[in-house]
Amino acid sequence: MKSLSRKIEAIIEPEPVVEGAGVRLNRSIGTRSLDYLDPFLLLDHFASSNPRDYQAGFPLHPHRGIETVTYVLRGEVHHKDTLGNSGSIGAGDVQWMTAGRGIMHEEMPQVRPEGIAGFQLWVNLPAKLKMTKPRYQDIRSGEIPEIKKEGAVRIRVITGTVDGVSGPVTGIAANPTYMDVFVPAHTTLIQPIHRGHTAFAYVFEGEAKFAGDEKEDGTMISHPRLVVLGDGDYVQVITGKTAVRFLLVSGKPLHEPIARYGPFVMNTQEEIEQTLQELRQGTFVTT
Ligand code: MN
């Protein structure tokens, strides 16, 4: 079978939203223009040097039925939950939280001279794992392997296997691959992605073309933009006079119905109502 290049399916401009107790961020999945990119439910990008944009944080709130992936580029986020976990995620660190049947937690960006920057991605759980036991995987920056490729391309592998190198986050239902990719100016990168997996690139520094093939004169896409990639075996990234940095994320679509209400994502409306009833009755977190 001929190897197929992934073409651009959509280019999404992130929407400014205010979330938590008043945190300003840019959302590119989980909006009216892109409600769901199966299995990805939400992508938020936070970046500010002004404490007023982030210091209110995300006080105690619940989650059920999803996994949340927090990747910090700059600054520090403290977290604490009702299961007794607590800690801090700093620059380059990742927290992969499987909410499963339920957790209550707080996520509080710390006021620091460097401000805060990073991402939160929500990955859906399949019906059979929605009520699984909650789990945290806290990954320090130093545990994340960095691949150095031809042309001084660098890829941090957070999860999945890239060029034979596996990321430290394991056991994730959607079998996702999550990379942080840097491509210098005047460079072409051809990066394989599993055929049939949903894939997107989130450009957060610089600009690049995500061209369908070598002959095609693709559009230069500047940060911040979400690029939804059509199906294929690889993506071709071409830079011009500027370097680019982007998240490259892919995962197996679940093809299941979703019922979503704020921090809960289930399969049916009944399951959402059940969740809200447990919250009212104080039986939501039972572990
Ligand atoms: Mn949360």
C-alpha cells in the first residue's frame, strides 16, 4: 500500500475563554467550531506573564469519564485532590490524570516571575473504562526522552512510541502519541503517524507549512493555530525563515456516543444525571 501524506483538514483559530475561577486561556478543541475531535475533547493553551490572568486558578472541582493531560512549559502548577495526592508540575513536566469514576481536585498556577505557560488536553475514555479507578502519572521533565533527528529537529516523546523511543506515560486507553516538536528554519520533517488515528498539530511558536506532498505549495501557518490533519501515514512539516514548535498528538477514535456536561463526559444523559445526583448526595468520591 502506498504511503499516504496527511493533508490539512481544518485550521482552527483558538478562542479566548475564561475558565476555573477566572483563568484566561485559548481553547481550540471543545468549542463551537470544533466540539470534539474523537478521542480528544478539549485543548486549552494558557500563557501569560500577568498574574491576574491565571492566579485565581482552578479551585476544587470534580471530573469523571475522561483523562486530563497537563503539560507545563513555564512556571508551576500546584495540585491537590481528595484522594490524598498533592504535588507540583513545573517547566517541562507532565501530569496525566485518569479521572475514571471520579476525582475532586484543585489546580493552582503559582505566581512566579516567569509567569505561566502550558496546555491541558482532555482525552475521552471508552465506555468500559469510564468508571475505572482514578490514576495519576506525574512525569518529571528529565524522564521525558528527547529525540534528535536530522536537520536539528528535536522531539520530546511524552507518550507513544516515536522512531523506536517510547514516552514515559503508559496504559492510556486511546493509545495516544503526544509529542512536543521543534523544527528549525528551512527544514523539512516527515513524521509517521498511525493510519486511522485522529491527529492534530498545535502550533504555539513560529510557523510552518503542513503540506500534503512535496509539490504542493501549502499555507504557512503561524502560531497559535490548531491544524487538524486528515488520515494518512505521515505528516510533512516544512519551515521557511522561522523555526516552529508544535504539539503533535494522535489517538485512536472511540466512535462512541458522548454526553458531556462541564467536567464530566459520559456516554448517555442518564449517566450525567446520575453523576450530578451523586455530587448532590455527597457520594461522588467513594475511594
Ligand atoms: Mn481539573
